[in-house]
Amino acid sequence: MIRMAKKMEKAAIKSSGFDFIRLGFALFFLVAVLTYSFLSSGHIPNNMFLAIAALFGAYMAMNIGANDVANNVGPSVGSKALTMGGAIVIAAIFEGAGAFIAGGDVVKTIKKGIIDINAFGTNVDPFIWAMIAALLAAALWLNFATMMKAPVSTTHSIVGGVMGAGIAAAGFTIVSWGTMGQIAASWIISPVIGGVIAAIFLYAIKKTIIFQNDKVAAARKWVPIFVAIMSWAFMTYLTLKGLKKIWPSIVDMFVFLPDEKTPSFLTASIFGLIVAVIVYIIMNKTVAKRATNLHNTRDSINLLFTVPLIFAAALLSFAHGANDVANAIGPLAAINDAVITGGISAKAGIPLWVMAVGALGIALGLALYGPKLIRTVGSEITELDQMRAFSVAMAAAITVIIASQLGLPVSSTHIAVGGIFGVGFLREYLESTGQVERIEKQQINIEDEKRVLRAYSSELITLEEKTDKSKADYERIVDLYQKIDQEEERIKAAKKRIKSVEKVKYVKRDAVKKIIAAWVITVPASAVLSAAIFFMIRGIVL
């Protein structure tokens, strides 16, 4: 006991020391951003607001890294395709690359157009206060969600922050309630579509490979096809979402491309098809070569999906960095533009230092605080292997493509987590249907045992009612009591087995309830917090 107590004490000290180191790195980054922003804008009026906004933008970026990035690499870590360290390195590199390379030169100052900036008129100060309040509120909510191990949408967090501050500054009429209704609908749309697509792909893999007698031969045929489909989906997704901001530069480099400001779905699909054909040829040769060393087991076939999963994690991270960095730097860019120009614009240019704050903050937040959510997404909702994680990655790419073409607002967080729900519930369904026969057999056994029990009981009653019992009768009575006890135990055990079969759950219900609750309250929680911060700032300034 004493030795165990000492070990626990050492572990606690070690954990506490690591927490201080993480906090030290985080504070150093925040102070560095605050100092640079303040010193580099010393000649500009209202530079204090810009410095504070930069501080909150850096804090927001770190929280995006800690919470949102887990959706890109969590399934790969949970399936053991990547180690935690490898996932963090890959995600940090590709998140940063996506932000710098494809993050764009201009962002919309008001995310999703949820409030009308004309309501602020020419008064810049309330607009700056509102954007500062939105940044801080969204960051605080993300921080709380990460502590609670709940993956939430960073986009919804900043949307709620902007909405709450906008209402506090100019009233309820400033909000575009139609847009907010679409965002609320995405709480249901995103996870449902993601879950259905993930379940379809997992079932397709099971049907074509795992349920076959010769799994290796089936894998040689089908794995290259599945990976090629994934390649098409990711290239199309990456072109549509990750490269749209640098598309004019790409068009200038390749004269054969259509002259488009942003890539059309047809152009992106053709890109994806070309890549898919190349990947199919490579995978066909690779799988054929590896097939000689594979065993006719699920675990052996699973290994073929490891490398595609690593590429999926990298590409998802790149696209996420290109798109969601705006959640941190959008309001910061808006404040920077308002402070420098003295006006309010619908779009704002992004200085290099602002982009660096977003990209480095996301990478640092992921490295320092990302593992908690990565574990939640990867292993605490349902058990993942490479096939299941592959299906989740496919769902993430294909759902965004479908949603973008239909004009549906979706959340990448909700899609990824919905995909994990989908594969988990599919496992439950397949397991339950596979066990119906076993349950029925158990029920037949119970009926047989009951018939035997009734026969013993009837014989026991007859013997006990005899007035002239012989020695043999008494021995039989004792024997019958023992047999009745045994039959009752068998019936009880059979009923217990049926209950255990019926209670098989592959998706942890507590995790589902917690995550859905966090999704539902993200926008209102961020909004209320943002409004309170806005009133606090206005009270201090005025």
C-alpha cells in the first residue's frame, strides 16, 4: 500500500509538472503575440484594442487546435494507424501549411453573414468591442468544452460569439435569423449525413471483404477500389475547400485550366478522378505485393488501410487549416482593418502576422492540449480499427462535397463525430442481427428447462402427497429437490445470457449525450458569454 501510494504521488507530481510546462509555453506564446502587436502598432490610434484582440485571437487559435483538430486525426490515433506523437506532428504541419498556403488574402469580417455590419453605422468603436467580445467568448467556450472532453464546432462557437455581441451592440434586428436557422439545422444535418455515409462505407467493406471466405483475394480486388474512391473524394474536397482561395494563381500557372475565380465541382471532380486513377494503379500493385504475406483474418486485412488513413489525416488537417483558421483570424483581421482604416468593411485583408497568429496558435494548441480530445474522438465514443476510421474519413470528405453542392451548412466537427456514431451503431446493428439466432436458441433452451422443471415439480408433489412413503420415495424426494434447484439455476443463467446479449452497446451512451448537449448549447452559450463581455468592455471604456 505504501509503495502504491508513493507511485501515485510521483505520477501526480509528474503530471502537475507537465501541466506547468504546457501552461508556460501557452503563456509565452500569448505574451509574445501581445507584445509584438502592441509594439508594431504603436503609431496607430486604438492600438491597445488591436493588441488585446491579437491576444484573444491567439487564445482562440490555440483552443481551435486543442478541440477541433482532434476530429481530423482522432480516428487515425484510435485505430492505431498513427501514434499520438505522429498524429500531432502531421496535424501541426498540415494545419499550418493549410493556413499559410490556402488561408487566403481576404476573409469575411462577419462569419457566415449572421449580422448586418451596416447596423453599426460609422461608429467603429462598438464594432471593435463586439469583435473582441466574440473572440474571447468563443475561445472561453472552446476551452471549457475541451476541459469537459466534448468536441464542439469552432465555427458555431464564433458564430454564437458574433451573434451575442452584435445583439448587445445593436439589438436583435442586427441578426440574420434565416442564416441562424440554417446553422441550427446543421446540428442535425451534419452528424446524420456523416453517420449514414460512414456506416454505408463500413458495411460495403464488410460485405465485399470481411464477410468473404477468402478475405485476402477479396482485399486484392476491393481495397484499391475503396482507396481510389477515397482519393477522388479527398482531391475533390481539397480542391473545393482548401484551394479555392489560391485558385486564380493555379489557373495562371496552368493555361489549360478553365478561367474560374473558384474551382467548380466539375473541375474539382476531374482533378479527383485523375488522382484516383493514379492511386488505384499504385494500390493495385502494392496490395498484390503485400497479399502474399497476409493472413485470412480481419486484423491482417486491416493493415492495408493504415497508409491511406495517414494521408487522410494529413489532407483533412490541410483543408481544416485553410478554412477554419478564419474562425480565429476573421474577427482579428476585422479589428485590424477597423483600427488602421477607421472604418468597417465586409471583407478585410489579412496581414502576414495575423495569419501567423492563427497558424502557429492552432499548431501550438494541438501540441499542448490536443491529446485529450484526440483520445475522446479516437477511442472514448466507440472502438475504432483501421476500417472503421477509414469509413469516418471517407464520410468527412464526401459529406462536405455533398453539402457544398446542395448549399447545406455543415460542421466538420459534427460530420466527423457523426461518422464515428455511424460506425458504432452499425456495429451494434450487425451484432444484434447476428445474435438473434443465439437469443432464440437460448429461449428454446429455457422452454426445455422449464418443461423439465414442471415435470420434476409434478413428480415431487405426487411423492410428497403419498401417505405410505418408502425409503426409495424419500431418497427420490431429496434427489428431486436437488434437480429442481439445478434447473432453476440453469434457467436463471440462460436468462442472464439473453440479457447480456441484448445489452451489447458499442457506442457509449454517456459520451453521446454529453457531446450532443454540448453541440446544442454551443451557439447560445457563446452568445450569452459574448454579450456579457461586450457590456463589460463598454462599461470599462465608457
